[in-house]
Amino acid sequence: MSKNKLCSKCILDTTIKEIHFSQSGVCNFCYMQEIMEKKYPLGKECKQKLDKIVQKIKVKGKNKKYDCIVGVSGGRDSTYTLYNAVKLGLKPLAVHFDNGWNSDIAVKNIHNATKILNVDLETVVADWEEFKDLQIAFLKASVSDAEVPTDWVIFSVLFNIAKKIGVKYILQGHSFRTEGSTPLSWTYMDGKYVRSIHKMFGKKKITSFPIMSMLSYFIYSIFYRIKQIRILYYIPYNEKNVIKLMEEELNWKDYGGKHFESAYTSMFQSYILMRKFNIDKRKLHLSALIRSKQITRDKALSIISKDPFVGGKEMIEYTVKKLGISLKEFEEIMSLEVKSFKDYPTYYSLIKRFEPIIKLANTINIIPDSVINKYF
């Protein structure tokens, strides 16, 4: 078996299908981040852009109880987004989707942050049997997208609540400087994909949470003019400094690995993705930090040389028991042939067909950069 080719600048390699390299060995994901840095340069210019965005949000939300929505998970990025929204003088409503997998630390982080910042919190709680059924369906589909049920439902919940209360802005907690861009072959999501997987492998009717269709997404974005803003693009983001700030001001506690505020995410990313799909998502996060000069390449290589799964047999048994399946069923799922989103009905061909229109919508800030970077 040939050894994976590694980027000469970051630590991404040929385990990513979409990766390609320049003559100097630098990968396309590094160049993508360079483009984003030029579009969102930190300093006076970026601050002026953020000030204009904040002013627009305030004008649209004048005389309203809330002028924006922030999805919160108890994690670092969403908490820091909420913190900055308040510091910028906005009136956010914090929204949390409880899928049944919250760690105790994540719950306390949400409580502490919203209380200290004096922000209202709305929590949408999924019926456990329904959400469990959806998660098992994705595991049986044998795709690397088994976190998509949570991600897409959160997306759906935020737009749903924004429309309901008349808010025009959703602030998302993502920074390309610390997270990078997830390859399409690693994670794909749209409403048709979620519904088709559930129809094939699920058993229960879903009524306790929304699954937004592509049509609904465009209605929300174009007709209701609900915009997604990633304010962390405009703000310096040094992980160590941010963690220290939140620990001191928000009584925030670390929960371990990236996105491990969820017990399921911890198990899925550290065990299932690594062992079944040969996907190590730490590479994305660490590569972004290398490009942002927050960590050395040698240090990042040292980190990924170690197995991220530290839960042992107890974590596997806990996850399997909570999902309501046997260890034998779980082992059968792990041994299934690996599939791709392209093996199931999705909106992907439609998205590609309307690429020029979607890119035009991006230029007028209706469709966010994240969509363009991921699908095109």
C-alpha cells in the first residue's frame, strides 16, 4: 500500500479525495485559506466591514426584542460567537438544539454563558426515539456523514426560529482560521439526503424537529432575506487566548477534543470515522492552526500520530446501549461496505446545475462563502 502524500505546508494528505498539490507541494486547501485571508483581512479594514454589518443588524432589529440568533452548543466557537455578539451591542437570542447527547460540561457552559451575558435561551428538544432512529439510519447507510442529522437539524431549527420571530440574521460560530474547510467527500448535507437516508433505513415518523428542504432554504434566504453571518471571520481568533478569556469571564470549561461537547461526536469522530472511514478530522483543525501560525507543523504531526480514541470499551458500550442496539449490530455496522452520499438521493446534481445562480447569490451576500467553498 502506497504512503499518503502530505502537503508541504499543512498536514492534509491524500486520504482526502479532493486534495491536489502545487509544484511546491502545497495543497489546494492551503490556497483556499489564503483566498479567505485576502477576503477577510484582519485589521482596520475588516473592523470597518464588521462595524457595517453590526449596524445593519441593529437597524433591522430596531424596536425588536432580538436582532439576531446565535446557535449555541456549549462549545468554544459558538460560545465565543455569543460573547462577541453581546460585546458588539447586539441583542441575540441563543438557540440550542438538544439531541440527547449533551455532555454535562456542555450544558453548564451554555447555562453559564447565557446567564453571565444576560441572553435569553430557547432550547428545542428532540424526541429521543425519533432522533435516535435518524442517527441509526445514517450508521446503517454506512456513510461518513453520520453527524449530518445533528448539523442539518440545527441549521433547520435556526432558520425556523428566525422566521418565526422575524429576525433577519443568524450568527454562526465558525472560523476558517481555526477550523479550515471540510472536504465534500468527508461531509455532505442537504434536506433531501437526510430524508432519503431516513426513509431507507429509519422506522419512526419525525415530528419533534424540522428537516429543512432545499426549497425552504432558498425561501428563507431569498424571500425572507434571512442571512447567515460568520462574525469570527472578522475577529482575531487565537485559540489559547479565547479559551483563557472564556474561562475567566464566562466560567467556561474545556470538554476535550474539537467538537467533543457531544458524547456522540466524541465517539463518532475519534472511533468510527478513524477505524471505518480512515478519516481523521483533527487534520482539518490542526492544518488551519498551522496556517494561522498558532501551532507548528511538527507539533501537529505529533498530535495526529496518537490515537484520539481514549474512551475504551466503556465508551463503545455506552454509545451502543444509548442507541438501543447490540454490540453485534454495532460490529455489523462497522463492517458494512463504505458508501458515499452519491449512493443516495440528494440535491447535489441540482446544486451543481445552478452553480452560476448560487455564486451570484454569494456575491450579494445571500448565500454564504461556506456553501461556495464546500460545493464548488
